[in-house]
Amino acid sequence: MDILIVGSGGREYSIGLALRNDKNVENIYFAPGNGASDRLGENVAISDFEQLADFVELHGIDLTIVGPETPLVEGIVDVFETRGLRIFGPSKAAAQLEGSKIFMKNFLARHNIPTARYIETDSQEVAYTFVESLTPPIVVKADGLCGGKGVIIVPNHHEAKEAIKAMLNGSSFGEAGKKIVVEEFLDGYELSVFAICDGKDYVILPAAQDHKRLLDNDKGPNTGGMGAYAPTPLVNETIYTALRQKVVEPTLRGMEAEGMPFRGVLFMGVMVVGGEPLILEYNVRFGDPECEELMPLLKSPASELFYKAAIGDLANATIEFHDKYAVGVVMASKDYPYKSSPPTQIIIDDIIHDDIKANAHISFAGVSQGSDGELLATGGRVLVCVGVGESLKEAHAMAYKLCGQIHFAGKQCRTDIAYQAL
Ligand code: AMP
Ligand code: GLY
């Protein structure tokens, strides 16, 4: 089959790699892709949804997989489905689970899904009153999409009120912050858990852990994610069972009952507190860089997983995973996450070590091609070195050996990915 992947990051590249190794897949297209994805398929410079649907019709593409949240929240799935084209991802209505934190929190409350105590409001007075009822730290969230930056955690009531004021008057996040969620702080450890859903049935992927802060020991500013690994030993059967019974199943039943069956990736941001998983947030797509570690752990053909989910037939799929571990280390550009850095050439050593060749690979993200076809680091997160092994320790060693073979001016990466498990 022929598949179009929408997006341009390391996440989309890793889905492309999984499909490249899948004998059911012939042609792969990326819209728009990046400076390395043309090694896996063809880059297509179209962003308009109707024009993309024209392209899919013209080329007889069997399935479209959407990577990032923005096109989902803007309704790409509705456009494709109206035209009878097969696409993997949630409808615009279902994508509100990520597009609006208020929608998500109210949905969790309606369906008794465990989450932090909260209020949602556009009133400063109401927010201030609720703040007084909380013991700091306090969490303030803008309702709309803010590119992962709309969550502020503050150590006292005064700063909570300052953050609330700046959101509600539009000065911190514009329109996205004109309604807010204020909630209690949950003290525990975080997991990223993904369920591939077809509206009714689902497959849970091995639980992952992301590393959001820029620097080692979880210091420095928040980023999109500096590395991840899976499966994490911080999860156990009790947590998986709670996630199935108290989170995923009520979510799928609730979304169906409310007229917006959820098809796509349900990304559960989970905080485990006292052994119980609570939902911090939902996203409606794969995490980046979590996807880069999960794709190599997939033993079943990736096309089967995505295709059966898209046609509502996961009940008839047997999806298997390798009994292995994967660790991904992000290499970011010099000024990430503060500002973009000048383009700089990426040099990759000839990999002469058999173990690295066999057990590690790169998922390219913020890269483009120079005038001579050379690879340039142009984005914030440039690429992800992924190692796979029989143990986390092995996977970790592979990922870092590969990092040692990659050079560009100003590169930054954390040296402690997976530390909570090692
Ligand atoms: P979100 O975008 O909602 O995932 O929030 C970004 C990050 O803020 C999460 O990954 C958590 O580390 C943190 N966070 C969000 N909500 C809470 C909470 N209620 N308690 C503690 N940490 C939180
Ligand atoms: N790595 C977290 C995210 O994709 O939101």
C-alpha cells in the first residue's frame, strides 16, 4: 500500500522508517517532510487540506497518517473523510481533547477519569478564590494550544495570581489564555502512555518516559522533549490495568456516547501518585520524541496497526512488540529552546562498528539540505539518536555511541536520558 505521512519532525520520520521496513508498503510520501525524509519517500510541499486530498486521490494513496496536533485540531480528518479518503487521526471534534484543556478536564470530570482537582474559568475573581483553596505549588494552564508552553507551575499564591492575570488579559498567551484551568499540583513521577484507538477498540503501547527539561538532572527550561525511553520499569501491571479500566475504556465509551468516537493516538500524560495513575493531560497524537523509541519496538507491521485503526478493525488485529528496550537522545541546536540557530552542517562519521549499525539509527527532525545536498541543522531539535537493546543499559549505550558519531557546531544533548530507570 501507499502511505502519506503529514508532518516534518523526528516523529514522522520514525513512522516513515517503520513503514520503510514493512513489506506491505510500497510508496511513502511526506507532507511536507524534512531534509532527510526524501531518503525514505517523496516530500510533497502541500499544506492546504483540500489540495492534499487532491494529491492523495491523484496518486491513489491508501492511507494518510497525521503526525502533529495542529492539522488535527484544524480538521484535516474531517476534510479527508468527507471525500471518502482513509486517514488515521481524530476528527476535529475529537481533537478537542488536546485543543482545549477545558474541554479535556470537563470530559475527564464527566466520565470520572482520575485527574487533578481544578476549576476552569475566564474570571480573575473566580480563579483567585480557587487559588486560595490550594496548597502551593499551583498549576495554571492556558486553555488553547500554546506549542507545549501553556502550563505554568508557581511556588506561591502571589505568583499564581500574577500568572492568572497575565493569561486572562491576553499578555502571556493571547487568545489561547483568555480561558484558563487552575489546578492542584500532583507530586509523583510522569509517564507517557499511548493507546492506538479505532473508536471502540485499542492497543496500548509500551509505556515511555520523556525528559522535558533542557539540561541533565531535569534542570533548565522546558522543551518539547530532550529524549525518551520505553518500556519504562516505572510501570507495572496494576498501573496498566488502571489505565485500561479507569482511563482508556471510559474515554472511548464517553467519546462515542458524546458523538465523537475517538480514532487515532490517545496520548496520556500520566502522573503516578502513590501508585495510582492520574491524567495530567491528553494529546491526540504521538509524543515527540516518544514515537521515535516506540516505532522500533513494534514487531507487527506498522501498516497493519495504522490501517486497521483507521478502518475501525483493531478487534481483528494482533499487534506484537519486541521484548526489547529503546532509548532516544535528542540532539538540539545551539540556542534551543530560546531561539533558532544559524544553519550549520551536520557531519556523520562512517559507522564502522557493527553493533551500532545493527542496533542504532537516527530519526531526522530539524534538518534541511544545502545547495550541494549537504545536510544542515536548521531546526531546534535536529535529530534523535535511537538505540535498541535487550536491556535498557544496552539500548542506552547504543544511543550514546551513535551520538558520538554525529557532529555539528553548537550541538546540545542530555547525557542522562533514562536515568530514572538506570
Ligand atoms: P501539560 O502540557 O499539561 O502536559 O503540562 C506540561 C508539564 O507540566 C507536564 O508534563 C507536567 O510535568 C507538568 N504538569 C502539568 N500539570 C501538572 C500538575 N497538575 N501537577 C504537576 N505537574 C503538572
Ligand atoms: N514529548 C512530549 C510531546 O510530544 O508533547
